[in-house]
Amino acid sequence: MSKLKLEVYGLTYSQAQSGAYALILGELDGLRRIPIIIGQSEAQAIAIQLQGLEAPRPLTHDLIQTLMKSYAISLREVYIYKFEKDIFFSELICWRDGEEVKRIDARTSDAIALAVRANCPIFIDENIMNSAGIIFETETPTEAEIPVEEKKDTLEMATITELEAMLQDSISVENYELASKIRDEIKRRE
């Protein structure tokens, strides 16, 4: 069993499934990406954390993280270990006092929402990447694949008129994560 480390490239509205989002994960040193269809609430939980925002009250994933911390349990990694009938299966690998204490089965969307909060690595079984990964011929990612941090650099170079057009486009395709970044950049300039 060989594991590959992944990073979160971003979220985009799913063109394939109404009301759903595609979470884009990619291997660190390669061109393969894994799109995972997730629900709106999980997408929101991930987007809030990626954007560095805080909900007025703790979301479910925040509550789980608080409970784990209060019992000195740390999330050391998320492992996507199985892909069957278009469903990804993941487990949370938890530690206490420097020793592995539990492997907990989890929906991949929930596991990623916890991973971004705990700032822990995300891994995938190499066989799953080989079978379900999408290979990109170039190293130039599409808009949906650009990590959230890199989009900020692109936004800083755009004019206000371009930003306003980008904002409307982002809202029309319900890419609220990007829309909030654009909104923040417009406000920063005002």
C-alpha cells in the first residue's frame, strides 16, 4: 500500500449535480487531480476555514475539533483508502500522547473539513489515484484548481472593473469562495 500526499486546490460548483460542489484535491508533485462531489454544508465548512473566516457559532466540525482538543486527541492525518461505486471512503487517524489511538471511518467531505481545521496532511491510496485521478497535460491549472492563496495574487493585479465582472461571474456560478475573495479585494481598494 503506497500513499500519496494531497492538497486542497479549491471548491467549485458542481456542473454534474445540482446543489452540490466539487472539492478538488491534487497530488503535491504531480498533475493528477481528484474531484470529490460534496454537499453544500460540507463545502461551506471547508470554504470558511480556507478563507480564514469564523462562524458566529461553532460549526459541527469546529465542535468536533474542540472536543478532540479537550481530550488531548490530535488528528494526525486523513487517509482516503477506498473508492467504490463512485464513493470515496476515508478514515481519520487520531493520536494521543504520541501514540496512534484510533482510526475512525468518516465521509471524505467531513474528513477534509476536519483536516483543514487541524492543518493535518491528507493522503490517498496510490491505486485510487491511478484509477480515479484526472491527469492534466499541462501544469497550468483551471480556475477551479488554483489554490485559494494563489487566486489572491491574480486578484491584486486586476482592475476594479475586472474585479466587479469577476464577482458577478463567480456569483452566477455559485462559486462563493472566490466571490468572497473578490469582494474582499474590492473592499480593500475602497
